[in-house]
Amino acid sequence: MAPANVRAAQAQAPSADRRLSTLVGHLLPSSPRRAAADTSATSTLESFPTMASQGSSVFAALEQAPEDPILGVTVAYNKDPSPVKVNLGVGAYRTEEGKPLVLNVVRRAEQMLINNPSRVKEYLPITGLAEFNKLSAKLIFGADSPAIQENRVATVQCLSGTGSLRVGGEFLARHYHERTIYIPQPTWGNHPKVFTLSGLNVRSYRYYDPATCSLHFEGLLEDLGSAPSGSIVLLHACAHNPTGVDPTIEQWEQIRQLMRSKSLLPFFDSAYQGFASGSLDKDAQSVRMFVADGGELLMAQSYAKNMGLYGERVGALSIVCKSADVAVRVESQLKLVIRPMYSNPPLHGASIVATILRDSEMFNEWTLELKAMADRIINMRQQLFNALKSRARWHSVSLITCRNPW
């Protein structure tokens, strides 16, 4: 029971204050006997040894894990005191001075968000920011896409490209009848880990021919042609990582026909839309070819590169379905994948993207800045080619300028 002075205060206080006073009353010792008991309990607890004094750690047998082969390069770079060091690790755009770049349009969008007094910091839904999802689907599939107009696309906001791939992989492992995914050889180093941990069996198909430093198109068609019907196939939408070698439009059409004839399920990874050619639409052509035939596919998007939002972890997973009712059920199952994984995605980065994509003037500014970055990369590649050509006769030097710019 609360002390008399606390009870008296409760009688005169407003309801909120009375609730607080009641809580305080429960926390305060009501008698010398209770105070003594509390003191005794505390002293008893303090008499027990702490876990820190009970020998070695339960994790003492753990081995030191190696650094990530890509991100570990940046760790080594930061430790190196050399004044002429160059970071050839993670792909992040840099200025002429070697500094990170924040796009002007991104700064404008952030300032608009800051100046909006109605903005709050509430949780997003499991699927993320609805406007962001809608605009992301339009960006990659095209505003006039039949799949969008017919509501056949289920889109969820994810943690950049990696998160989109992981959510898509786990969804397929749970709900798709085939558990094997074919990935190009070579590919981004994280792809095998992401899909293996998603519960898929990873196999590879020939993609790059070191002998010719070009696409191994015959090997690609042969390997996909021998893949079991229904297998999943990972495709880089543009600017293949790490080779920079992409199929031509004619080759993409052959790939599409082969995959549809064998009911192979396309899973596109679009990390560089706008970076390969400087055109958002041109870099989405391969994806739109597959959507136009009415078939199904998965699409992982990232805004890390083309908006420079590396640290915001902004991405989306879209699944193009045969019908609108299937898309609704697909979205419901994607929620069940996401909820125990990270519950819901962050708000800030998605708000930046949505602010830019919804405003025609800001969108145009973004496309200009994006084109400038792509053109500069192409120019630097030409300069590298010129420098290497003047110093050595390398077999593959002449191919440097033939690749996509990232």
C-alpha cells in the first residue's frame, strides 16, 4: 500500500498525475520491514560471483573470420598510410578529388523533407513506403507497362539490392517448385552467399570468355538450354558486375526466347540503371523485353549507385505475376518473409527517392546528374586506356573502352 502522503497527493491530482503517483507508490518501500527485505535481497544478489569471473568466454573457440573480399579492400585502404593509395574495392562514385559525391538533387530533396513540419518518424508498413514502391516499379518497367496498368506487379521496399535479392531468394525457397538458381560466371561476389543462405541451390552458367574478353554467348545459351525446366536464372539487367560486358538487344531476345521456351524463371538484378549508357530507359530494355511477353519474373532494384544513396540502403523487390489476384497473394507472402527478417524498412532514403521521382523538375535534374556521372566514367576509362596503351602492349588493353562504364 502506498504511503499516506502519496495517497493524499493522488486524491487531488489530475488522472495522469494520479497514475504517475500510483506507480511511484508501488516503487517506494511502504514500510521499514519492506525496506529491510529489499536491502537483504540486494546484498544477497551482490554476494554471487559475476559471469565475468567464471573462466573463459563461451565463444573462445571461435576463429577470426576473414575480411569480406570486397569490403575488406576498403578496410585495408583506410589503414594504409600511403599518400598515393587508390581504393579499387567497393564500387562507389568519387569526384575528381577522390571525395564522395552527394547529388545536388538529393540534397534538395533532403532539405525539403527537413522543412516539412508534418513529417513524422513512425514505422513504415512491412512492405515499405507505398509511393516509393509504385514509383520504383514505373522506373524500371516503364510508366506504360501493361504489367503495372493491370496491377500484376507486387513491389516491396527492401534494404538496397542485397536485401532485395535476399527477400526474393527466401520467397522462392518457400513458394517456388524449383530450388536451383543459375548465376553467371563470373558474377558479383555476394550473389552465391545471398542465394545459398536464402535456401537455394546455386549453380553457374558460362557468361564471360577470358580468351576473347567478351560475352561467351554460345556457352551461355548451351548452359541455360541444358538447365532443368523451371530453374531460376539470375540476370544482370545492365552493366554486368564485374565484367561490364552486356548482351546486345538481339542477344537478349535470344536469351528471352530460350528461357521462356524452357519455363526458366528470370530474376533480374538492377544495380546500375542509368550508369551503363547514361539513359534510364535504355538500361531497362532487357527487363522490359521480358515483361512485354506477359511472363513472370523477379526484379531487385538498388538506388545506391544511381542516386548515390549508398548508406541509406534503399531498394525494392518487384515480382511480375500473371494476374492481379496472384500479385496480391504474392505480396501477402512477401510480408511473411520480411517481418521476422527486419520487420519493416527505413523511412528516410525511400522518402528521398520518392521526392525526386514524383517531381518532374527534380527527376529531370537527377537524369542530368546521372548522365554526367556516366559520361565522366566513360571519359576516365578512355584516359586509362590511353595511359596503358602508351606504356605497354597488353592483350586486353584495347577492350577497356568497349565495356560498359561500371
